[in-house]
Amino acid sequence: MPSSISSSDQPCADVSAADSAAAATDVAAAERFERPGFVRQTASDRPGVAQPVPERDIPARPWRQISLVALLLFALLLTGWELYWRGYGAQPSYRNSNGQWAQQRRRIDTGEGGKTVLIGSSRVLFDVQLPVWEKLAGERPIQLALEGTSSVPMLEDLAADPNFTGRLLVGVAPDLFFSGFAYRGDVLPYYHKQSLTQRSGNWLSMHLLEPYFAFDDPDFALATVVKRQAWPSRAGMQQRTDVRKLRVSDADRNTHIWSKVETDPEYRALARSIWAQRFDGPPPPNMDTPTKLRAVIDTQIQRAAVAVAKLRARGVQVLFVRPPSAGRYLAFENQVFPRAQTWDVLLQRTGASGIHFQDYPELQGYDLPEWSHLAAADAQRFTAALYGIVEREYWRRAVKGVSAAQKLTASR
């Protein structure tokens, strides 16, 4: 009987047999490839799956012991970093962050708008001691001064806030106030847009980190330390040293100068040399001619005048204060921002009162280690003297003037 399979069908049978043999070989190879702790799946192992996901078993390791060693190493390094900075003279202090500033600013809008508020730059921040003021006045002011920053934006912000009805002391550092420079210019946008997450982060930092760790300061951050090393620079590139740590702050932003600036001659010289960069360097492009400088000064005074008018219309007492400076810093201010063209014009155009340290013997003769901020002990004496002048010559007089005006109005 002839076979039903023709010779032309024979190759198909051979191919089918070959495919089966190959498949069996692949399975065997896959089985041989697998080993404990390593599983590899490919597209051939997952029929119908377009995008296979590789899988890998976690090898057995002594994870508990590894975690313990990692934790101990972290604690050792953290302790070493903390001890290093404590040996350098640092101590736990609050960071004076945007969140901390916003916390104090928020007090005005949550029922304390009738209090005395301090704005200005670092001289008001460092030199006016809140405990001394509180002891004399029976009330602790709200400290809103910011280092390296003109007080004009804060003046405008408070003028636009109807919740503020108290008294306002405005610090004037000539090179900042009349130039409009704002190193911390981002603080107001931060305050007005601060999220709940940012508030909680600030709370955690102020309660769990800042009161306990000396290294938790921007000046001691690892990236900052690395940046200020003596790296080689390109030819013609001007080297500038950033301002170093100068202050110690409390939770409510009461601040005084860091003791290292007072007691360490080398560190004090470093602080002075950083200020000298401003004295010896070229002026900013917008103030490199007398005409440009005059325009900048006029702009800042006009902004202040508009803000003061709004505040006074609301019954807020505004008092400008020019804190002490000395040495090369005072010489620089007198040369670039002379009193007759700045301070005197400011008082004239705003109609506000002002206290200039050069007009009062009790506001002179203090120790300013790096020419710009008072020594910690002198800051306490300065605060007492300043408050005496403020209360005796300005605010008490202003209150009597208001009472007299009220009586006159009632009699009519």
C-alpha cells in the first residue's frame, strides 16, 4: 500500500521535530541557568506579555547587623561634626530663617497688631535687645529686622496691612536703606505664600534641631564649607568672600553678635576684611555715577515717604533710628551716603522724627568689633539708652499731642 505521506511533506515533519528539540534544549538551559538568589525571566518565559518586568530576588544578608553598623557610623560622624564646630566656638542657635521671620510677622495679623514693631537691617537686629526693652517698657517688641536688607520693603508691607496699628521703629543703615539692597528680599513673598508644609517644616526645625545642634547653621553647611576653600580661580576673576557667621539668635529673633567676633582677633579681622570688599570694590552699575546714585537715593526716600504717609494716616507712630557704626564702615557711609543728602532729606520728606546716634552722647562710645554691630554687653546698654530717648522725647510726646488734639476736638 503506498504511503499517504508524500515526499514533499517530509521536510515539514523534520522542521517540527527540530523545533521541539530546540525548545526542549532551551528549557533545559533555562533550568540550568537558574540558581538560588537569582531569577531571570525573559520574553520567552512570559508568553503573551509585551513588556516583561525583570525580577530579582533579594539575597539573604545580615540586614539587622548592617543597619546597626550604618546607624552607629552615622551617629559617629554626626557627633564628630558637632564637636568640631563646638570646638570652633559655635553654640546652638536659631537659624533666623524665612520661616522664623514669617512666624513673627504673622503675630501682627493674629491679634498683636497694636504692638511695637522693629524693622531695619542687621544693626537693629543685633543692637536692640528685646529683654532689655521689655523690662523697661513692659512689652516685648516684635523683631522684624533683616540682615543685609533695606527696611523700605518692610515699611511698605506694614503700610498696606490694616492690622498693624502700633508703633514702628525703622532702622536706617545708609548703605542698605538708601541703595535699596535686599539680601533677604525673598522673605516677603515667602511670608505671603507660605504653605502649611513649610510652616510645619519650620516648626520641626525650631523644636527638634536648632536648639540642640551647633552645626545647624548655614555657615557650617558642608556645601558652604567646601565652597569657601582656596580653590584655584580663572585668570582675571575677582575673588569675593561671603559674609561669615556674625550672630546668635533666640526663638523670637532676639539677636546679639557672636562672641567669636569679639574675642577672636583673627575672626574679627576676617569680618572686617569682608566689609572692606564693599569699601574698596567698584560701585554697582546703577550707582556708578553721581547722577545714578542720586536717582537711587531719591527713589528709596520717595518710597519711604509714601509708606509713612499711609501709616501715619492710620495712627501709627513712625520713628527712624540711625544706629552706630565706626571705623572704615562709618567713613564709607559718610563718603557715599552723606547725612545731608540722605538722612536729613528722609526726615524732611517723610515728616517723621528720627534719632541719629551722632546727636546723642548716650548713643556713642560703644564697642563695635567689626565696625558695624555692637558688642553683646554694649548692645544691652545701647538698648536702654535708646529706649530712654524714644520714650522721653518722641512717643510720650506724641501720645500727649494726640490727647490734646482729642480734647480740642471734643470741646468743639
